[in-house]
Amino acid sequence: MRIQHLTLAACLATGALCAATDPFVGKWKVNPSKSKLTDEMKVEALGGNKYVLTFGPGAVDTIVADGSDQPALQGTTFSITVEGPNNWKVVRKAKGRTIISANWTLSADGKTLTDEYTGYQPDGSTIKLHYVYERTAGSSGFTGTWDSAREELNSVIELEIQPYQGDGLSFNSSIYGWAKNMKFDGHDCPNERPNAAPGSASSGRRANQRSLEITDKSQGKITETRRIELSTDLKTLTMSILQVGETNPKNILVFDREPIASPAARAAEPVKIPMTADRWTTEAGTVNFIEHLGKPSIELQQGDYQKRIPSGMASLKNFQFGNGTIEYDVAAENGMGAAFMFRAASKENFEMFYLRPRANCQDAPDCVQYAPQIHNVLLWDVFPQYQGPAPLRSGQWNHVKLVISGKRMNIYVNSAIQPTLKVSRLEGDTDQGGVMLAGPGFFADLTVKPDDVEGLSPDPEPDETASDERFVRHWQLSPFSKLAEDQAPVYADLPDASAKWVPLEAERSGLVNISRVYGLPLPRAQRALVWLKTSVHSSSAQQKHASFGWLREAFVFVNGQLVYADKNLYQPPAARKAPDGRLSLENGSLMLPFKAGDNEIAVALVDNFYGWGMKMHLDNVKDVFLSQ
């Protein structure tokens, strides 16, 4: 009956995450069949019917077994009533109210101890546990060391997690009957729980989007660490409790998310975001908070690329976003900018929608664009399918609505009834994160409706190329290296088998996405080189025609012989392959001369700009077998 039983769910109450749609938010219920509650206690006799009871590190009570209430841990009182040679009744009270009652019973041989534990909540409800302990030290009576051999949880334990002040969470559970509000900022937070021990505090960190680590301290010394993890489907929450000195957790609580009746019930109230300096952090360039076209606005001034002066960028403080509807007004006149970033795990990884305003934008193929930023590289040139025209108005506010659900996004510009742009699959590596704005442009009237997805499915649209066996999809990728400005790769440079080659599978539409692995590993002025290789078995000596798309320089070798070399640069404009320097099978084509038997295709790809990748698609695969 360790003191920790009083605070099973209160363990969660010392940490917090971020904001309105944090994946931890919801209602949870303990799954007893999946949980493990291992307990250990020690009873020592001091003589004169006095005992020392140790329930864990620093959790020690010294009590005379005379049935009276005596001062104990954390401002409580504790009593032991001897009801027989093999029966004790123990009671803990807080401010005169019973919070724990337990009946301890020894077996006839003195080798096991049964604990019928009841916890009493402020609302009158109870938590019941049944423990069976085995003696690991001592020989008779209650004195000795006892380890739990099995346990049963005979009550429902529920936990509700709600947002708290933007970057915090509020934890409320049936097991402790009160709400605990916390910020999750990595700093020691004094434990303000009723009856908390003086000097107790907790700190936490986010290991990743679905994992927390919370450390408890007493008088500055670590007493306990808890790891709280969400399953990939966000339906299960697991908390592993590590006491000081433990390497493997003895106590594991598993919570199942309680279902919600409908998506409408999940949607939170709309959040109006003030466009004021106290809510935003300047991340780059010049950011001003002014009135523009009659509205309180954020101005993100244009930078100067040649002088390495960035355009204005600002991040919203203490706010996280995963799914829902975002609406805002934007005014922009020129340049590539007026960008809205969401699910920002950092300035290096986020999803981005932006405008490219110009005259006759309603007819431009790239007036509006979506692109993910991965490893600090914006992949606008990798996904040309996510751009299109839009009815932007010059010198006026333009209203934008983003509906974001799982891996899908619909974009509406200026009250369009049908989506101005559909993103069939959000390609970023994050599913939760912050919000940022980038210029040049002005933003106003920003409203977020968490979890209001207007019925949009969270699943990506089907990949129409998934069953097309003519794509070359299975490759081996080499480490990257630096290539001199005046150098072209030759087959002799192909790394040998001792290099750290890794498998790289094509993504949707046959995209071999090197950016997702390496980003842009060298400064943009320098040329980075990787090699890709695969095998093809041909039934006879023959040539196969293939469409080929790439960024930015490609050198293709078949069985060691160079068969194709070309560039798809973005600058100067004349060096761009169709469509406008983006990666596409329209970029080019080549002949692949195969011999009878096994063949090797090796591709050297060089990049010093933005996206980095390729596609290869054979006209037909008759009498050839691609690597699987």
C-alpha cells in the first residue's frame, strides 16, 4: 500500500503539453488488463509496538500500532489497528477525512500478505485495489519486505485532459478529484497538490510529438521519472513509472481514449488570434504591428535576397495546431511570400501555404502553392501538382480558408464555394505544431477552429500510380558528398559496397525523395552529390525507353556506361525543364540499353538549390524484371 497509490493519476498532473489540439487532450480510462501495478513495502519493528513503514524512496512513516491517528507523510495522519495476530487495519487521513483504508491479512504460513485497499475521493467515490504480496525478507508477522505478486483494479479510473492557457494542460481525474493546471516548459514547477510534501517539484520535456518525460524532485533531488507515450493512432496512452535506481519500469498504466460521439462534438470553440506584439515572436526580418486597410494587422516586410536580408517572419506564441479550420485575411502585392505555416515542429519542419501574387493571378499556374518544409528545405519544386490559379485581389484584403484534416487540405480563396486548391496528401513530416507567418505581406482577422474539419476525410486520396509497375521504385542510396564546381560525376566515383548504402523506396507518384533523407546538406552555393542504384533483369539484350524527372543535375549509368546527362536548373530561366523547373516526368527521357541477365542502373544526382529527387518510368516492362 505505497503512498504512490494515492496519486496514481496525479502522476499525470505534474506535466503539461501545448495548446488547443494537443494529441493528449481528451478523456481516458485505465485499462486494468493492460496495466501493471507492482508494489513493494517494508515493515520494521522498533519495539514497544512501534513500526517503521517504508512505501518507497523518501516515503517513510513511523507509527505506534495502537489505533490512534499519528502525524505522517505529507501532512497526513496514519493509524494501525491490530485486529488479530494476522490482521491489521491501516487508515490514512488528510485534514481529518479518510483518504485511504486498507485491511492487511497474513496467510497462515506467513509467506503472503493480502491488501484490500480502498481510496476515498472528495466526491465520495472510491478506488478499490486488491494486492497479494509475497515475503522477500523477514520470517514471521508483518515485519519484513513485501513485493506484490499480483494485483486487481476493481474500480474505474478516468482522466480528462484539457488545454490550459495556450501552452499548458489541465488534468482532472476521478482518482484525485481535483484539477491540476500545468505549463510544460522544462522548468521545475512547485507541486501545489493538496498535502504535497514541502520542496516537491516536477519538470518535463517533450521527447517528440507523442511522448513526454516528467521528472519529480524532492528538495532538488530526483525521486521519480515518468514516460508518457501515445500510440501512433492516438488511441492509447501509456505511462511508465521509474523510481530512482530502476532501469526498467515496475509500474505501467495503460489508458484507452474514450470515444466521442461525433466530429462536431470534438470541435473546440473558434479561437480569435490577436494581431498584437504580445502574442507573436519575430523570427526573422522586420515585423510591424499596425493598422492596414482598416484592420489591426501584422506587416511582414519584404527582404532582399541578394543582400541576404530575410523577409519578415513571426511565430504565434503558446499555440499548437493539428487539425481544423484556419481563416485569415491577407494582402500581398508582389514576390513569393504572404505565407502561412502550420504544424511547425520548428523553423526547419512545417507545412506551408503561400501566395505568389501577380497580374492576372486567376490565370497563373502557380498563383497559390502548398509545399512542405523538411530538414530546412522548402520542397516547392518537388510537388508541382500542389499549385494553381486563384482570384487574388490587388490592393485589397483577400480571405483565405484552410481546412486541414489528417493528411488532407482544402484551400478556399475569397469565399470560393469549391476548393481553390486541393492537397490530396500533406507531404510534411509533422502532424502537430505551431503557427507562423512569413512575408512580404499583411495579415489580419486570424481565426482558428480546432478540429472543425467540415467533414474532410483525414486519409490521403488514393495514389493513382500505386499499381503502375513501370515505375522504378526500389533503390539503394549512398551517403552524400561534396562535388567541385567544375567536376562531373564518373562511374569510378560510385561508392563501393563498404559504404553505408541504405534502401530508399519511392513515395507517391514514383517520387524518389532524397530531400526527405538529407534535406540540403551543404550550403546552397555548394553542390551536393548522391548516388542511387538498382538492378534490372532482362530476358534478352534490348533497349527500353523511360521518362525521367530530376532535380537538379542527373548522370545515368547502365552497367557502368554513361547513357544520359542533363541539367534541370532553376536559374537562369532558360535552363528550366518543363514544367518551369519543377520535378516531373516531363523533364526528359532516355534509352536504357540492357544486356541479357542482370543489369545495374546507377544515377548520380547533384543539387545545390531546393528539392532533391527523381522519378523514372519505363514505357513498358515486357521481358524485364525490376528490383523488388
